[in-house]
Amino acid sequence: MKKMIMGLAAMATVCAVQAQAADVTWQKDIKPIFDKHCVGCHGSDSPEQGEFKKDKKKWTDKSIGMRMNSYSHLITFVGWPDSGALMRRLDDGSGKEDKKAGNMYQHLGATDAERKVNLDIFKAWVGNWNLKRWKDVTKEELNSLQVKY
């Protein structure tokens, strides 16, 4: 009986997490996190990707990254042309052998708890959280991205 109750509780948790993940959108969930933690370095004053790459040192010396303050800008760092870039930068490193977090993970919040919550929201939004680059990602992995507007 105890095993059955624990099994039902586990199934309910999985269903709740899946339902929550299905409801994560750019407008409702990601943009508020982005506006609070990321827009200072990746906002409308930030350069487009091509301009940034021409003189990366110039921009990084100013602590300015590529522009990502809109849905259309941000998803290029999820799917294409920079597949997985968002995930590699925000990842906490827990699934990697070296356990090294991405260089932007620290900016997801003021505390470990806030960073974890915000990372979980980003993971639910992306759907298929994988750190692969374009040359290594499969069609099936791209098809499993969520990134709802």
C-alpha cells in the first residue's frame, strides 16, 4: 500500500511538472527574468550578433554582450544559428562531468535558490535542454524544442 501511494505521488509530480513546462512562455515567464537579470548587458543598446563578433573584446571589456532582449533575438541562441549557446551559458553544470557552470549562470539570481528556480523556468521553456552546437544537434533534438512565445 505504501509503495502504491508513493508511486501515485511520483506520477502526480511528473504530471504537474509536465503541465507547468507546457505553460512556460517568453512573454509570461522568460521576459520578466530576462528584464530583471539580463537586460543590463543584453538589452537594446547591445550590438547585434554580427557586430559583436567583429570586435568581441571591445564589447566584453565594457561588460556588454550580444543583443537578446526580444524573443526573436533570444531563440537564435537556442535553435539556430547558435544552437545551445543559451543553454551552455546558463547551465548550472550539474549534468556535466566537470560540474562547471556556464559563465552566465551566476547572473540568474542573487542566491543559489533564485538561480535554481530561474534555471528550471528556462529549462521548461526550452524543453530539450542540451548543450550541443549546431554541427552536433540532431533534427529530432531541434524538433523537441519548446520556446513558446
